[in-house]
Amino acid sequence: MIRSNFRSVLPFSLLGLLVLTVSLACRVPFQSVPVQVVATTIVPTPVMEVVQAPMPAVVTSEEEALKALYAQVNPSVVNITIYMTQDNQVLPAAQASGFVYDPDHHIVTNAHVVQGAEQMDVIFSDGTIRPAETVGEDLHSDLAVIQVQDVPAGVNPLPLGSMQNLVVGQSVVAIGNPFGFEGTLTRGIISGLGRTIPAQTTFSIPQAIQTDAAINPGNSGGPLLNLQGEVIGINDQIETTNGNGANSGVGFAIPVSIVQRVVPSLIQSGGYDWPWLGVRGSALDLGLIKAMNLPMEKGAYLWQVVTGGPADKAGLVGYSKTSDYDGRPVDVGGDVVTAIDGKTVESFDDLLVYVSLNCSPGQEVTLKIWRDGAYQDVKVTLEKRPAEAPQLP
């Protein structure tokens, strides 16, 4: 290791040191030379100040679309406060959501929101409050229409979209009032299409939209929108296992196809008459196909035909006995529907959706069925759906 032994340095001129060295080397007598000492000013090196420019904002096209969508749509989404009598006082009982449907100040929401309401207040995004009255409700679709006398300036009806171009994975937005937090936007995707969910009756709602956009208590009745700001569904239900009714990532919306069919009737007459076929069934499965020796793999199996219903009157039949397939019991003997009015039926949901969205009470439809080893056509005259589905025997 090198260790420095220098503890001090005598101050002298560099020029004097040079002259001394030369004189000794040449053995020339040293002659004193006057040395001029020039004072040197040490100028400190300037420190450059580094100014960091702010990071540029990273804005995606989807972010811009969401901001524009919210600014456009949120004024038309409302908070609905329901009042009911409790302890001899009319008190707030629930909060939900809705949206302005038309220029006549009709507002669409869920039937379970307004059912039994004694008073309703509608609160707009600017804080304007208006009392509302129920115009019509339909428990089979869980849709209702209420109305206010006027709306704030700049509040416009929301346009309805279409089911035709919806695909799983498509981005969607829910706007509503979860837990009373007005004007909350959540985003997600369409997680599934063609779901069947329970109605407020013992019947079901077909063609429902499944989404992972956060839907919580208070979102009921609010719009599910595509990124163009079109309503494609009405937020209605959540699947939850945590016991408190909070979102677990599986929410369901009533499809716009049903909104388009039911809401005009609610406005016009206060209700909606659903067509009724009077059957219960399922899609085909391997057990049915093997046990009944079916020549097809897709269709609607009629497990039960309601006694006295339209299908029963037309001569359709449900299962007649229980057979065995690979050790499992299989109910066999029912008719298999493969088409309705010439439209292919691949599942029981296909049959349910066609009747629900394309037919009316009193309309005659033609079912192509498979029975006893052969195809045949059966004509059925649909009837008005009863308030509740008949109980199983």
C-alpha cells in the first residue's frame, strides 16, 4: 500500500523551482533573478441548474372516449330515492338508478325499485330534485317507467343500442348510484351473452347480458352502455356469495331487446302481455341423446308440458318415464323441438327467446318436433302468460 509522507509543502514560485533545478544540473553559479508573482483569481466552475420538464400526460383513446361518454351521458342518469311508511312516518327506504328515456320525461328503471313505493324523488346530476309518479311496471321483465314533470336544461334522452353487434370481450360502462354515490362510472367487459336470469315472478328473463363492470346496490335500474354511449342493457342483478349483496364480479343486465319491446307498452298502457307456450325444458345432453336414441345433438327438450296450457292443448308432450344411462337416471319420452316458424332451435333458450321477443298472445306458431322416431309439425296458439308459473306436480 502506498502511503503519503508529505505533511506540508513550502510555498514558492514554480519559476523559482525551475531556475534552481537548471542551475544545479549545469553547475552554473545561481544568480538571483527577480521573480514577479502574479496573483491568480480562481473562478469557481458554474453549476448548471437542471430543470426537469413535467412528464407528458399519457392519454389513451379509450380514456378520451370514457371522459367524453361520461360528460355526455351522466346528466341523463338519475338517482331515485324511494319513500315508504315506517313507524308511522314516510322515510327513505331505498336508492336506485334510472335514465331519461324520451322527450316526455319518462325514466326507465327496475320494477323491483318502484314496487310498493309511496313516494319517489328523482335527483339529477346538477342537484335538481323532482317528484316522480309510476307510469307502468312489468315484474316478468323487472322493468318500470316513472315520469317527472320536467328535466334540467341539457338533459337529453339516452339512445338505445342493439343486441346485433354485441360480443363477449366488448368494453362496456355502467353509470349509476351504488351505495348512494351519485354519478359513479365503472367499466368492464361483456363477460357472457344469452344468460337466463330470474324475474320478479317464477318465470325467467332471457338473453340477459353478463358483465364484470362493478354493479352494487343502488346501481339497479341504471344503464349499461357501449362506448358510443348507447344503452345496451338495464343493470338488474348481481351474483354474490359474500352475504352482503356486494359485487363479486358477476353482474347481469336486462337486454336492450326486451327494453325495446316492453317499455313502449308500459308507457302506453301501464303493462305488458307476455306470450306463453306453457312448457319447461332443457338443452339436449349426452344422456338424453343416448337414452332416447336421438339423431340430433341440438334442440329444445320438452321436459314438462303444463296441463291446460297452450302446448298441452296442441298435443305436445313432456317426459313419460325415467330411464337409465350409464348408471344415471334420465327422464325420457318428451318431444324435442328443432325449429319454430322455420327458425332453427339449438337449445331451450333459443325457443324461449324466440317466443318472448318475436311473438304475442293469440299468435299461432309452428313447431318442428321429433317424436317416436320421426319429425312432425305442430301448430300452437300462444296465450297470455299468467302472473306466476304453474307449480310442478
